[in-house]
Amino acid sequence: MKCLFVSSRSCTVLLDEAGDYYARVPARLVLNGRELGREARSVASLFSLVPDTDYCLRALREGMAPEELRFRTAQEKCVMNVRRFGARGDGLSDDTAAVQAAILCCPEGGRVLVDAGEYRVGPLFLKSHITLELARDATLRLLTDRSRFPILPGAIPDADGEGETLLGTWEGNPLDSFASALTGIGVEDVRIIGEGAVDGCGQMGDWWINPKVPRGAFRGRLLFLRDCANITVQGVTFRNSPAWNLHPCFSKRLRFFNIAVEAPASSPNTDGFDPESCRDVKVYGARFSVGDDCVAIKSGKLYMGMKYQRSCEDVEIAWCAMLDGHGGVTVGSELAGGVRNVRVHHCFMRGNDRGLRIKTRRGRGKFAVADDIRFEDVRMEGVKAPLVINCLYFCDPDGHAQWVQSREPRPVDDTTPTVGEIRFERVSATDCQGCVAYVLGLPERPVERVLLRDCAFEFAEDAAPMTPAMAEGVEPCVKRGVVAMFARKVELEDVRLHGVQGQSVEAVGVGEVRTQRMTLK
């Protein structure tokens, strides 16, 4: 066992480093001699602890030696219960002012407690050096009348006439957007913990109607962080966001443990977790089931990439479950500042359209470099197209334009993106539909290197045709192997394919294809 995080009232532990979202063997947990019950996940969190107290956690597994972990909870200055500030939690009253007052009044090292109840609130703004706890059976339920929401201006010119202060953002551009359920602007050292929930009520009001139309401003999120540092989110459930669920931007040292993110499959643009131009990000033990990509790692569109050149880097997604959603883990498509040093490992995916996905397009810019992206030890069930790299993604108003979608080489200039080395190791997938992998690079700048090593893919017997990459001219396919166009090098080592119809590798415009120890059934 390994301790990942300790607050004054909670702790997160890694129980099985070699498991995925689910541990290989469930554990019976005992804390200071008290039975906690059976835990089937690889990462688990404990709540309702006492501050400044020593604990001993034991994990008992059938057929295995017991494991023991000792830790001490942090100190806590005081508790600010929102009900003491007038919050009713009755599901009817507007509790915004009371909850916000508790946050603003909380001293450094204090904890704001949202006790059990249903609290109707508008956007709340976070404060540095505090803990916000949503207790079990506590829900912050977002108001639906957008006229009650503050607007974050996209960019405000600085007094010197040269710089700008960025606040609101929408899909990679500085645009006016409504404040989010939990909004952090320039805050640091914040913990959002607990077994409660934040419900955006996106299915109510008009958030999901004509979702790309900015009525007053663009839609807000459930958690938005701008220029923040040292933020930890643990245990909380986020559901039914008006737009993206969790969106940290230009922030660093972010930790997310055992969160759950939920939205109906039909909900528009309800991405689960979208770090944009962030650094040092870790997501452990999270569960996603949403209406768009479960995780999408981004760094803005052309204006942001060229002006700020802020990459999203040093990102680790591990021991997570991506259930449904358009993509399991995606890089892009807004990556004009670059994405590098990403490691996704020991994750479980089920029912996604595409599993591990890179998407970009002409027009993202010369700093839009996706490189050193590693997907390792990922298990998939019922994912239609497990691996997709698409450099002709047809997003944005001009996404279908001929200059974006042409398969003829275009001049390389300041708008040309790059996809470097993408590695898939120990990836297994059953009940696939369309193809094992679909790689579509740019003819003027092919994908540098794609490696599949020690991977296994099996197609469903009743597989149906599907379109693996969202680009013009991509035909639906079924039971195809690795399809690669416009890449410098494609390497397959110890790859096992079951149920492929036709060639195992189809390559067009690929400089080198290398296969070793391929197994076909």
C-alpha cells in the first residue's frame, strides 16, 4: 500500500499498483481495529477522520499476506459549517450567499463544511488555504437561470496597454463565459473533499439547448480553475454539468483522487476532465461516464498557442475507469500550445466510441506539438475503435474546408501542427468493432512514430461498421487491423489480433512499417 494524500479529515491510498480501476484482488480494510468493509478498487479514499490523529490501515486479501499503512492526519484550525451562516439545505432556498460567506470568512487552515442536505446555489468562488468538504448526502445543486450567473470576461486589457488578464474561456479561446459552480481564480492550496456531490442540473433550464450558442456568454462548468496551484479534489461526485465538467486552465500541481464524473450519453460537450495548458497534473482512481470525451488534454487554439506558448505537460492518468463517452482519453483537439509528457496507465475503458485518441488539424500552429504520449496497461471492453490518431479532425466552423481536409501536401508554415512519438504498450481490447488502430497524419508533416508493443485486440463476432476518425473521406469500417496513412514509422511488436478481416496492416504514405512477432487468429 502507498499513501497518496492526507488531509485533516481524509486519506487516499493506493491498494494495488498492478490493478487497473479495479484491484486484482479485493481487500477488506480495517482502520485502527475498526472494520470498514470490502474495497474492490485499486485506489480508495477514507473520510470522517479526526484531525491530528495517528491511524493504522490494514488491507486483508484472500491468499495474500496482510499489508499495513500508518499515517497521521493534518491539523485543522476550525470548522465553518455553512448552516451557521444561514444555509438551509432544504432544496428550495437559495443558499448561495450563505455558502459563499462561509468560504470567504474561513481562515487559513480552516474547513468549510457543507453538511448533509440539498443546497441550491449559483456559482461559488474559492479562496486560498482552505478545505471545502461536501459531506455524505450533501449536494450543491446549481441554479438554472443563467441571468443569475456572473460572467467571466474572456480578456481584459491591462493598464499598460500591452498585456491582458484572462478570465473566461471557451474551447481554447479567451471568450466570455459564465462562472462555474466552483470557480477558482488565482487561488492556491485548496482542498475540495468529501463524499457529496456537485450537480449542475444541465438537463434543466436551457444549458443543453443549442449548446454552442452564447446566450449572454458561453456555458460554465462545474469546476473551473484559472491560474491556480496546489489544488486537490478528493472523493466528490460531479454530475450534469452545463458544459465541460472539470476545467483547470493555466494551473499547476493539481491532484484528483477517487472523483466521479457523470452525465447522460446524449448530453452535449460534457467532457469529464479537460486540463488546458496545465502542468503537473495527476488523476488517480477516477470514474467517468459522460456525453463526450472522458478526459481531453488541451492547450488552446491558435491565438492562445502563438501568444502564450503554454503547453500542457507532465500529466498522469492512472487507475481510472472511462465508461461510455466519445473518447476514453484524448489529446486535443485544441493543442496549439503543445502537449507533452503524458502517461496514461492502468486504466479500464468500456463502451467508448474511441479509446485512446489523438486529434488535431491544420491551423493549430507550429507550437501544437503532441509528443512523448504513452498509453500503458490499459484494458478495454466494447470500445469500437481502440486507438485513433487523427490530424484532419473536422472541428470548428472551417473544419470541413478544403484547405483543412485536403490529402494533398500543403506548405508547412506557422499553422502546421506536429504529432511526434505516440506509444501504446500492453493495451488489450475485446469486442472491438471498426478497426484496431486508425492513423491519419498530414501528408506535409506525417506522424513521426507510432509504436504498438505487447498488445492484444479481439473483435466482436457481430461487429458493426463505424467511422473511426472524424475527418472527411473516412469510410465506415469493420474488423480492420491497423490502418495507417501519412506516418514516418509504424512499429508493431508482439501484437495479437483476433478476428481481423483482410490485412493486419494497411499502410499508405508510410515511410517504414516494422512488424515483429505478430499473431493472427
